[in-house]
Amino acid sequence: MDVARPTVGNIIINSETGFFYLILVFTVLAIFFAKNLTRTRAGRAFVAVRDNDLAAEVLGINLAYYKLLAFFIACAFAGLAQGILSFSRH
């Protein structure tokens, strides 16, 4: 399947260096999102579930909801990575 080269405004990214900077931007944004996620209520719930499922449930954390949310976030990161990878295989 042919995928058009990525463009930013009128700039078409078609060199290895351009792809590097495109991936670098997405990586920095993903790290920023992940680091800030740990400061939210959901992030603290993720830490509690990671440390001990039973204790988190006793504290009132909905395990099914936060495990599903963690799965959704992981799928979003994987989908973004696959989308960027599809541009590089041209």
C-alpha cells in the first residue's frame, strides 16, 4: 500500500534527516504526555494498581476501568508508532 510522504505545511519530508526530526518531535510529545500522565489522578491509580491490585481495589480504585484505560493508552501509542513507521517504508 502506497502512503503519501508526510508534509508539514508546504514542506514534504522525504529524507532520512527529515524523518529523524519528525520521529523526534513525536517522541518528545509522547514522553511529555507520559510524564504528565503520572501526575494525574489516573496516573496515581496506575501506580497503585501496579504496586498491588488488592490494595488498590480496597482503596476504591476501579480496577477494570483503569486497566482498560491503560490498555487504550498503550494502543494509542502503538498506533501512533505504526503510523509513523508506515511513512518511513516508502
